[in-house]
Amino acid sequence: MRAQPFTMEHWGLSLPDVDATPETARGPLDEQEQRLLSEAHRAVDNARTARWMLGFSLEVVRRRRLYRGDGTRTWEQYLTLEHDGLSTSEADRLQKSWRLAQTVQKELGRPLPDSHLRKLQPYAERTNDQEAARAYTELYWAHQAGGVRLVANQVQQRVKNAVAAAKGVSDPAERSQAISAAWTTAPEAVMPAQRGEAEREQGDTSGRRLDPVDAALQLLNTARQVVEDAAEDKAARRARSSEEAQRQQETVRRIGRILSKVKIEADANIVDGEVIVDAELVEG
């Protein structure tokens, strides 16, 4: 008998007859409410699982040439017609990453977010899917134990540090060992900066007003990560002209120069912004 699909008919969740109000639903969740919340979260896990299953199905269709239809249809035409114009580069990424996503799900017991999968991929490419799944699972549960939400930036930084430790190592076995050692000997997952970031994401519960400069800096850091990710896009790099790259690099440097002149005041004390230059923003 085939496993039941994730459908409304096989989902233990239903809408209430009357919306709950602050008067009828307050305090900690009771056992039934907790069960309903867990059921609601099944939709999130199902969507993430469906993502890597799409990659698996695309690989089956491509390798068996099922996309040819009447014998004349190309792979690109198949993606356009059957997958709403899915790009070949995104289809390739899904096919390359589904095995890692599946392995992590088996190791962790739940699927990981697509943003985490993207950041973990370089680790798997230099070791193997099983080792990457083990490393991610350790990192995930360390954050859970410390009450810190694991975000994609933290996964990316851990991967960069671990991969850098094996730079210049040509032997695959030795390279994998070096990367694994760097991952396991990295600082503990719970760090004050990370905890502060999680608190900002969840809202300040202390009653103290969040400093707008901190909020702006958090947005700036997020923007920096977005720019870094975009700069690493191989497809975009191939299509980009040298003139476009030069213009974009100059824009990054100009933003860095502008930010270096920002002055932040605290009562009568002023931090001299002229000497605060983020090398990551201004160096090409």
C-alpha cells in the first residue's frame, strides 16, 4: 500500500467555528492546542521535503529523457511547459542538492530550510553528504540546546571556516578529515552576539526600546550577506560583463565610504566614524 499523500483529507487540522480571542485563548498552550500547532507545522516540513523531492524527480526525468514527449521536445522546453519556466540553472541546483537534503532529513529527523541547504552544500562537496548531515545536525541541536535560533548566516560562516582549514590539501581523505576537525573544534554554538541576534528577530521582551542604530546595523548586515550570496552566483558571473562588474564593485566601495563617515552619538561622546571602515564593504 502506498503511503498516504499530504492532503487536507489526511491532515489532522481544521478551522475553528469561531475565531479565538485574547479572552478565550490565553496563557500557555494546552495539550490539544500543542497537538494542533504540531500538525500546523507539518505543512512547513512538507513544503521543504517537496522541494528536494522535486530535485529528485527532475533528475529522473532528465536522465531517463522522459522530457522528450513526442520525441522532439527539449529539456529546456519541458521546464518551460511543465514547470512554469523553471530555469535550467535552478533545475541543475535542485538536482545537485536533493541527496544532501534527503540525507540531512534522515539524520536530523526533519527537513532543513532551503537557505541552510545552500550554505551547507560546499561542505558536502568537499567531504560527503553523510558527513555534512552529521555536522549540520550537531550544529542544529547545539543551537537548540542553547536557546539560539540557527540562521543561514551562521551555517555559512561555519562552512567557510571549516573549508578554509583544508585549503591546499589535495588528498580527498585528508581534506575531509581537516574539514571535519575544523567544524568540531569551532567555538560553541551559543555566543552572545548570536543570542542578541535571535532576540532582535523575536522582539525585545525586556521592555527596553531597541536602539534604532542596532536595528539598522542588523539590516545592513543582512544586506551584506545578500550581496555576498549574489556575488557567488556562478550563472550571473558568467553572464556579467567586465564593465558591469567594475560598476558594481565601485558601488560597493562608494557605500563603504559613505558608511565610514557616519557618526554615532552617545550623550556628549561621539564615536569618530572616520576611522570605522568595514574592510568587507570597501575592499574588492
